Amino acid sequence: MKYWHIFRTILILSTLSPSLLYAHSVTYFVTEHQAEPLQIIDDTGQHLGIISDIVTSVLKGSTASAIPKAYPFKRMLHMMEKEKDGHWLSYGSPAWFNTSSVEVQNNRLSIHSLFDVSHLLLTETKAQFHFSRIEDLFGHTVITLKGFTYPGLDAYLASGQIAKIEVGSHKNALMALKARRGLAFVTMKNRALYTLKMSGKESHKYQFADFSSVIHSYPIHLAYSNGLPDDLIEMIESRILELKESGEIDAIIERYQH
């Protein structure tokens, strides 16, 4: 009988659901310096942002907790692929699914979307550029983020009708605009509003134009690894609906826009 306590422990663990067994080790993948305000790492190392706050709210009161791991974007995709059968969360969109470089991020998305995003062209006010159709950008250079996908625009970039330079952050994008390395920065509306908010007194130096005629609005979802337990996912899906219906997701987004 001296081994009974060991056997009993093994028996108890074997009957627990995978999500309870591994609840303490759900990795939350974060993109460094490129995903603000969706994912923000402040000066103290704290993880904030729209997606990060939603993940925190989704898991609040459950047995699961997220452990953030932050990497540069391409390195993050590599780590996702390496750990694709493990237990991790991130975010993605069906609009990005057909791009092979980010397939792992969008292979298993939440059933329920979190919110929709639209895109803007951010330009310097003194550039006096007015956008109305895609041809207005032909022969010009736009600024994009390294490794990111731009549905509706990528074909024009690939053909050379529109040139691009890639930068590593929104801060660098504003610097590139100021240095006239590109005519316009292509960015999500929520990111543009956050970038202008953080630029403070200099926000008047920039203007933005609606770019939805080129990059149509699309939904953002949570992204799951292949190995994330089904019962944990069921709980997450239920919480997403609760947060949307209660207006909490809208409130989270509002915090980072004004």
C-alpha cells in the first residue's frame, strides 16, 4: 500500500480534462512593437492593448491563465509553427488565411469574431495628397509594416504599380513619412487613431483618408493552436459572446481610441 498515494494521484490526474491539466501553461503570443493598440508592452513590461485586454477578460474567473511570450512578428510565426500542437492563443483573421507566411496564425480561428477592422491611409498634411481611388497611388511609394498582409493591396505591390518600404513599427512609419521616404502609411483605423493619439501635439501634422475601397473591412478573431483543448475553446467561445453582448469589447476598444 505504500505506493497507493502515488497511484491515486496518477488516477486523479488522468481523469481531469486536458484544459484543467494544462490551464496554467496557455501561451499567449504577442507581436513586439508592431501591433499597437491591439497588443502593447509598456515600459514596465506589462501587457496591455485591445486583444490582450480581451484575452484577460475571456479567461477571468476560469482555471486557465495566459502566459505572454513576445517576439518580433516573423519570429513569433516561427514559434507558433514550432509549437502548433501545444497550447497557445493569439489573434488572426480569415482575410489572412490564404497567405502562406501567416497560415499558422490563422489555421484555427475562433467561431465568433471579436470586432471588425478597416484601413486608412495616413499622410502628412503638408503633402496635400487626396485619395479617392487606387490609381491615385500608382507610381508612388507606400509605407507598410514588415511581414504584414494587406488584402486588396498586396497585388498592386507585387505588380510594382505601387512601391513600398517596410518598417518595424508605427513610430518608424511616422519617421519615414517625415523623411518623405513614402507618400502614405497603410494602417488599420484603430492603429492610426492610437498612433495619432500617442503623437500628442504633432497629430495635426497628419491626415488620414478612408482606404476601405481597397482593403475591405474584415473581422478579427482569436487564434488557437491545434492542440488547445476543445473544452477550453468552448469556454472561450462562450465568454466571447458574453463580452460582445455586454458591450465590454466595445468599451475595451474605446479605451485605446480616445
